[in-house]
Amino acid sequence: MTRQNRVTPAGNLISTAARGTMMGNRGVLHDDTGRIVRNSQVRRWITCEVEFRGRRREVMAPGRYTELFFLDEAVAFAAGHRPCAECRHGDYREFRRLWPGTGRRADEIDRELARERGRATETVDPPAGAFVALDDECWLVTGDRLARWTPSGYADRLPVPSSAVAMLTPPSTAAVLAAGYRPRLHPTSA
């Protein structure tokens, strides 16, 4: 059964048989039948390891958080998620260290991401690892090239435009990427 628990770079939840390389959550989004009934329940949107300490979960169990899946970390970032402080502690610490300004506690980061997510910002120099929107498609910035996102991997390549583009990745996360954080990317990004 294909569930509506894959996240696009724009933050939408879709149904697809394609597998993701990372997991995350936004609280309980589904009803007792597994049908998505809301986009989020909590402010803390995190990105987790698919496997961690042998833990097993029933996907979309009634009353439990909704397991969401991402092609890779860049998709999770574009959608407004951040690294989990438990299963991805080292990545979380690095993300916090590179976070702009002085507010680097999880609650402060989560509040800022909640304000920024879902709003494209115009930029002429998106950092590697960020997502931009062109012609109703989502494109990963891989340096001087863009790679078009699909649920199963990256396809097509274009040069990064020299004019302003709509960046999907929240500005604070883009600043973390510009400061040197390297997100885990799907193998098809190369």
C-alpha cells in the first residue's frame, strides 16, 4: 500500500512507491485509517535516520506520530525540517553551530523555521544544497548546476541562472548551507 507520507521540496505530502533515504515527522498527521488529515501538528519538524539503534515502528500507527520520508536531507531542509538532536546528534550540533545569529537553542531554531517555511524568497546566489523553483519544478543547487527533483531521484541538469530565482529552502537554513553545512544527498545528485 502506497501511503501519502513522502515529502516534496515544497513541503507537500505525496503518495509514491519511491523510497526515501531519510525519515522525519511533524507530529500526528493521520487518522486511525492512515489518511492524512493535516499538514502539521507541532512546530518541531525534524529529520531522522531511517534506522537507529534497531528501533522498529509500525508506519502510521493510530495515535502515533506520522513517519514522513524524504529523498534526502536537502529535500527535508527545503521543506523546513532540521536534524534530529537524538539520532543525528552530530549533524544537529553542526547545524546549530552554523545557525545565523545568536538564537541556537532548538526551540529558537524551530520558531524561526516555522516563520520561514513555505515561503519562497528571491535570491541571485542560492547556496549548494538549497532548492529553487523553476517552471513549477523543484531544482537542487549542486554548485554551478541545478538538478531536477523527482520522487525517485534527480534528473536533468541545468546551469544555475544568473538572474534571481525563487528559493524554497528557508533563509536561515540557506545561511547554514552557505556557512559550510553539507547535507546528505541522494546518489543521483552527482
